[in-house]
Amino acid sequence: MVGKLKPAFKLATGAGGKAAAKPKSKAASRRGCKMSASLAALLGAPRKRTPLGAMMAFGVQGPVAPADPTLHVLVRCTDTATKSVAGVPLAKGAGDVMTALVPASKLAKFVAAPQVQRVSAPRMMRPLMDIALPLAGVPKYVKKTGMSGKGVIIGIVDTGIDLTHPDFTGRVLKLWDQEIAGPGPGDGLGNFGAVLTGAAMTVSKDVHGHGTHVAGIAGGGGQAYPGVATGAEYLIVKTNFQNSAIVEGVRWIFAEAAKLGRPCVVNLSLGGHYDSHDGMDDTSVAISDECGPGRLVVAAAGNEGGDPIHAAQAVTAASPGSFGILVKPRKSLESAPYFLVNGWYSGKGSCEVRAVSSTGANTAWQKLIATDPAVKTYTLGGDTVTISTPDSAAPNGDRQFVVEVQGNAGPVQGGTWKVEVRRKSGNPGVVHAWLLLHPDRPSSARFAVPVFDSLIGSPGAGLDVVTVASYTSRNTWKDLSGEEESVGLAPDTISEFSSPGPLRGGGLKPDVAAPGAMIASCLSSASAVEQGNVIAKRYRVMAGTSMAAPFVSGLLALLLEGKPQTTPAQAKAWLKKGSSIPNAAAGKHDVKWGYGLIKV
């Protein structure tokens, strides 16, 4: 269970919407903020509830956190050869972004260390084929080339896998379950979870079913509903879905594949919106840095194509920004326990931020804060507002702010809230904001004036990651009892839910589209599933970019069998060559389709 974090820094909240000042650190004052806005907001939120998407403190098994919870953070240092900070070991991969398990009691000392440049928050991500194979030309390609993915590793970082499913018999080499007690994988990675092999792997259960379905699409070996690369073998990470743990999962898979001398493609059918949406956030950079010859990563674009969770406004001296947020009433079944606004703007300017409740009460205008944690809390009626505005640029040169609102004795006050942004100096340009909600209440709030673009977050925003949109290959099927089932998606076109690009700043994403609805694949025996989605014994249908991504992972496993040193750029070129958008010129990119539906 998620632990309730006691802030590592004592934060006092005054009455009437006024925030009490925090003691300042001289070291922090000299160097400016090193904590990301998300980490500061995490530390500053009231202890009665773990902030939205926050970390699970390691070792927490109940609703009360240990006296000294551990944070799994992402770290950048001035010297990438640094092995430890303040007595805390650093886990390093191929690039500049490292990870560390930092006890909350050591966080202030860790951040203040002179070799530390930036520390980012642990944030939770979430998991986002019968007729699909012919649609993409897979049977013909396999027959022509003789490729099956033999000798190639497919890595799956997801909810786990059903080792008892016959489609995976003898093909899963190792499994790192990050949610069970253990010493971790060693080799400089985090000391959490357990690596299992052989019969011991069956103790790890996929109770969600998402990972099993994804693995089946990529390479399931069944006759009735085969995957794409039926000759490949697997390395599985059952992740806890913290971004830092996902990064370590990718590193572990590539390290294990390297020990075997095998090329590898890692599938990430997961994501979130806590990042900068430009591919330069710590998670996206860390994963892209792991890519290289024979080391490919595929990610889902996301399923928020129709969700009103992105807004953008130009902010100038004469024109401040005002982001209206429509929150469901407290008595509604869709009331909001909390909501969070993740804002970004150009580092060429500086802004002040405030929140205005639906009652008209407002916080003070909060300017940039030069000390860690750069956060203040305010009380507006029955709600608590946490605002983080660090006076430091992120690695992409931009500034981030976070505004989180939570109800003190129940849901957040309903009505129209506002997050207002005004220019203080320079040219902040366009301010982008993303709205994050309770995962069980996705309709509890929305932007009043949304923009339906730039909805691909990390890790799909990664520049070396192959990012996949979803194409609806069918919208009807027969369940196990022979009953005709259907879903309200238009067939033979891009799926309505598929998240569009471009990246913030204009980068082209997604890369390609692949069948993602409704896809038949393996059913985990440990998962609960509606019978209407069960199409045969041990098989079910699911929809999402989560299903489209492993389709492409399987295709790249076929490519790697013949060309084991394929680079990310070469893989993208190969996919682009065989992709097309209906009624569009060859080579055209579209924010929903990418370069089009893949065809090999």
C-alpha cells in the first residue's frame, strides 16, 4: 500500500490563506533550488494523505509510513562518475541521470551536497491478435524472411506475467518482482524487490493482467492467438510503477541481455503526465540514454486523446494567464479528492502563481523561491493548496510550477477553480499546464478551455524511444459464450483515445501507429476480467496504446534477429518506411497517426 509521507522538512501553514515562512538554508541560498517542483510539492503536502502519484515508501505495508521512509529519486550530479552522496549509493546507467534510495532523514543533506545538481521526485506511472497480424503484414513478412525473433530478448516492464500460461512455456529467463521483499538485483541497482528464476518465478502473480496481455502480443507462442515474435525469449520486470523503478527496470533488462550477448527490445506500455512533455525530463532522458545498437525501447503514446487535461496560454506583461478548472460537486459520485496542475514555461522569463477557489478565496501571489524545498501551503476554506515555484531552471532550460489542491475533510470544493499565472520578468512565452487527477476519478475535474494536443508524456516523449499510437483494427467480437460484443470505437482508423503529439516545443511524436483495439491476447489466470472480454480459454481482448506498443516491440524483435546491431534511428527509419496515413502523401507526419499505420 502507499505510505503516508511525513514531510522531511517542517512546513507550517498559517490561517487565512497565508503561508508561514520556512528556515532558509545558506547552502541552498547560494546555489539555488536543486529539487524539482514535483519533489518540493511532495514534501510540502499535508501528511494526512500521500500526494497524488507520490512514491510508495519502501517497506510500507499499511497506511502509516515508517519513521524514516525511503524516497527513490532521480539524480543528476556535476560528475557522472560520482558513486555516492551523503553516504547514499547512486545507481548509474548509460547516461547522466542516476537513481538513489534516500532516507527522508538524509534528504536535506543529500540535496545540499555540492556535487548534486538536481533531484527529481519519485512519481507513479500507470499501465496504460488474430486480425491484427495480417493487417500489418506480419505473416507474409515472417514467411518471406523466416524471422521469429529467435535469439532476441523482449523485455516487458509492466504488471508482471502469468508464468503458467502455455504461450510462455520455457521462454521467460528471469523476472524481477519489484513489489516483493528481497535484496534487489545487485550490479549497482537498487536493493529492493527480488530477481526470480526457474520455478520460483511462479510466486510472482499478475493480478492485473495487463502485463500478461502485453507480453502475449509481443511474442506469445499460441496457435489460436499468436503474438508477433514467437521465437523470442523474455526478461520480465513486475514494476511498482515509480518512474525511478521503471528506469532501473530498463537498465536491468539491458544488462541481463548484454550478459547473454543478445539484442533486446524493451516494451513500456505505461506513462504519466508529471513531466515536461518535451523528452527532456529526467525519466525520458534516462531511458533514452540506455538505447543504442541492439538496445531498443518502445513506449505507448497514451490513452488521453479525448481527455481535457492540457491547456496552454501565452503570458505577457499585459496578459496574465488564467487556467479555469471545472471541479465536480462534493456530493457528486465523481467528486475530486484532489487535483494537481503541472505547469511549464520558458526559462527566459519568471512568473508568479496563485490559486483561486470556486468560492473566490485566493492564495497570495507566489514568486520564485530560491531555497529547497521551494513550496508553501495555504488554507482556502476546507481545502489545502500546495504551490511549488523553484527559482531554478530544469535541465531543458524551462521553469516548472506545481499547484496541488486537496480536501481537508472530504472532496475538494466543487465549482470553477483557477490557477493564475502572471509575468514577473523576461519572456515566459506560452505557459503549458497538465491536469492530474485521482486514477479512480478521471472525470472529477477538467480544464475549462482544454487543448487536445501535446498529450504524450514520459516515457513516450523520450527522443530515442519508439512511440506508438493505437489503430482500431476491429470494434466487434464474440465472447466465450458466443455472444456478440462491441465497443463504441470507429473501426479502421486511429483510435479516438490515442494521445496526440507534438511534444511541447514541436518535436514530432508519435512515431507510428499499430493495432491497439480490440486486440486478442493472453489472459492472466490471477486477474479478474469481465466475461464479455474473454474470447477463448486463457485469452481476452483489450484496447489501448498499451496493446499497440508491444505489437511494434514484436516487429523490432524480428528486425533484431536479422540485424542485431540496429540503432534507434535505424529502427525508426525501418518502421517509417513501411508506414502510411490514409489519403496522405508518403512520409507525412500527423500528430495522431505519427507516420502512419505500420506495414512490414
